[in-house]
Amino acid sequence: MAVILSLLAVGAVCGLLTWMVVSRWPSHDPAAPRVTTDSAVLAPGAGRRARLGARWRRRTDPEIVTGLALTLGVAAVVVLTATAGVLLLMIRTRTGLARYDLAFARWGATHATPGSTTVLRRLSDLGGTVGVVSLAVIVSVIEFRRLPNRAIPALVALTVLGQFAIVNLIKAIVDRARPALDQLTGFSSSSFPSGHATSAAATFGVIALLLGRRRGRRARAAIAGGAVAIAVTVAGTRVLLGVHWLTDVLAGLAIGWAWFALCSIAFGGRLLDFGSPAALAEHLAEGPPGSRP
């Protein structure tokens, strides 16, 4: 059972790191942000330095819907998308992490047992089509009853169905061969990126977003940590089952989280109001009616 213990340890560490980061997040709940304008920005006679300083404060204020959360969300999309691109470049040039693909595949095949393979398959199902769709629907219904919002079905559908389309498009373009070692479950489609890893990252991300609404900081941190731990665990099963390379699952996680971050930005996070960040940003840019030329 060394395979299972190693996988669960990696997932737990990733979840713990996420919990530590989220638990130190400002205690303000983004579900009730304040919308503010800064007089230094709007004042006709304000100097350039004052205006820049005011914009910076507004951009880094965690209590403003167009502030820190939005800034970090956009940064996450850029960084995670770039990460997937870098991984693909490593694969094409056989450098960086791609050099360890074969070693991880061999380790999984060597240490596999009938018992560990059964457990890995069950864990892997959490990132399969039936698994993510079922969980997304169940959580959506529960959360709609707890805190009704008509945007919940739209957010979940966009996140879950959108990542399927993105993964299949990338698979068709890249067309990478799967590992030729002993595959412990049958798959024949393109290997890059891992669809299960992408599905788990995006779906459990949106599930954590819904479950975290109007809960305390500790609860949100625990939920976020659990979502990351599950996604990483599902991704790891794909390598240990011999159906994906290490770089496939890392790219899948990056793409899944990037897509979830983009969908979250579009709906204003726990505001669950499509287009709210853009609308409020435009409102702040225009300022009060008396300040317009």
C-alpha cells in the first residue's frame, strides 16, 4: 500500500498548504463587499502621485469587489495558463519536469498491487465525467436550498461543461501519446492534458466556492484545503494507474484551476452575479455624476 500512502500524503500536504494560505486571508467576506470611490482618484485637481496611490489602495483592498480578490484572480489565470504552456514546452523539448515522466510512470507500475489498483480506480472516479457532474449537481441543489441564487446553475454549468470543451480541444491539438507501460485501466485518447485532473481541479474549486458562502474563515480554509487535496489526489491516481504522464496531470490541474478562476471572476466570486466586477469597475471609473466632464 506504499502507492496509496504516498499519494494521500502528497494530497494532504497540498491541502494543508492551501488551508494555511486561506486561513490567513482577510476576514472580510467577499459575499458582502463594499463599493467605494476614492476622492483622490476623482478629485479634478488631484496630483498624479495621489491618483496612483489611491488606485493602488483600491486595487489591494480585500473589502472591495474590484480590489485584491479580483487582482489575485486575474493573476491566477495568467500564471496557471502560463504554467500549462511551459509544461507543454518542456514536453516538446524533453526538458525540465518532462525528464521525470518516465521515472514516475515506472514507479507506479512497479509498486502496483491488485488492492492499490482498486483503490486508485475508485479515487480516480471522483474526476471522471459521471463523478464530477453528479457531485456538481448534488452540491448545487444543496447550496441553492441553503442560500438561493439563480446564478448557481449558470456558474456550475459554465465551470464544469466549459472545462470539458477546453480539455478536448487541447487534446486534439497536442495529440500526445499515453504511457506505453503497464496501464492499469484502459484509455486510448490523447494524453495531454489529463481530463480527470482538469475536471477535479475546476469542479471541486467551484464546489468549494459554493460551500464557502457566508461561512467563517476557518470553515472556508478547511473547504478550500479539502478541494485542493482531492484534486491533487485524483491527478496522482492518473499517473499511478499508468494512463498519464506526470506533466499531463500537472498541466490538467493548472488548466482546471485557471478555468475555475476565470469563471469565478466572471461571477464576482461568492457574489454570484455575472459581470458584477466589470460593472462595478466601470462605476468606479466613471465616479459620481457630478465628477464627470
